[in-house]
Amino acid sequence: MVIRTDQAKRDLEVARTIQSQLGRAFTVMVGATNLTCGNEGGLSFLEFRFRMFPKANRLRIVLDSDDTYTLRFYRIRGAKVSVYAEESTVYADKLGETFRKVTR
């Protein structure tokens, strides 16, 4: 039996909303795997691994308190984690466009 707290339920709902805003075609196109959701400093996020870009291989999309998103691109190799890029104040309709801009 899985017992979820109210915060965990909210995090899951936010992650599903972000995923639907990106669209199924987007997640398939970038090869998104290992989708996870969670909470960072009181802000919900969706995080996933992707394959199409050699300089970054993980993306965390955080829902900010002003109803915009912060996209944080990571490069993970073994135990070494580095932030490749970060884009703040991104509106839902610009998520895919911002992803493409950073991963060119």
C-alpha cells in the first residue's frame, strides 16, 4: 500500500501537468527516460534524462511561485554533476522552444 502526503500528491499533479504541457511528442522526440517528480525548497518539479544533446543529459523543470518555470540542464557523468545552463521565468507555452534554444 502506497501512502502519499498532500505535498507528494501536489508534486505528482504538477509533474503530470508539466508533462502534458510539453506533449507526448516532445518526450518521445528527446528520448525522455527516468521521469521523476519531487520538491525543491517548497517548489514542485519534473525531472528526466534525455539523450539527444552531448553537453547536458538531464533536465529539471521547476514550477516557480509566480506560475512560470525554471529549466535547469545538468551534465551527469558517474558521481560528477554539473549545471550546464539555467533558464528562468519561462512560460508554459515556451517550454519546448526554450529546450530547443538551449540544446542547439
